[in-house]
Amino acid sequence: MNRLFRSLFGMVFAILCSLPAWAADKEQVASPEAQQRELIYCADLMTHEEREAYRASMRAARTQEEKAAVRRAHHEAMQARARERGLDPIECEPSRVRERLRLRQRGGKS
């Protein structure tokens, strides 16, 4: 019985010790695209096709300057779309940024 207990304990211990390594391998298997996907400014004002086209243009941009130019053009286009729909362009920002911008408009600290 003691021998059986030791062997079972050894197997359980080996399995538990290997779990962190297994979990780390699973994280590395995820595609780089999924790990680096950024939030799209005003994504809720875009169709699925528009979001995919934006992602494709970001992938096609080779340098950081090209990516910044794509982001800037998209940002301006989405602000114009928000104004056309009668929305405040601040509503396109993520909530943490939106609150900071509202505080600044009111004269509060950010």
C-alpha cells in the first residue's frame, strides 16, 4: 500500500509540476496577430468589412510612420463620421480615455 501511495503521489506531483510549462506553451501557440491586435478607434461605427479592411491596411503598412499615417487618416475619417451621425467624437475613445478627456473639458485634473 505504501508503495502504491508513493507512486500515485509521484505521478500527481509530476503532473502538477508540468502544468505551468504546458500553459506557457499554449500561450505561445496563439497567433501573433491575436496577441498584437489593437483596438480600432470608433470600431462600433464601422461595419465588419470596414474593420477587416482597416486591419489589412495596417498589416500592409511596413514602417511605424506608415502605420501612424493609416491611424491618423482613419481617426479623422471616424471623427467626421461621428459628427455626421450627431455623436460627440469623444464617444469613439475607449472609456478610460473618454473619462480623462471629459475631466479636461470640465477643467479637472487628469
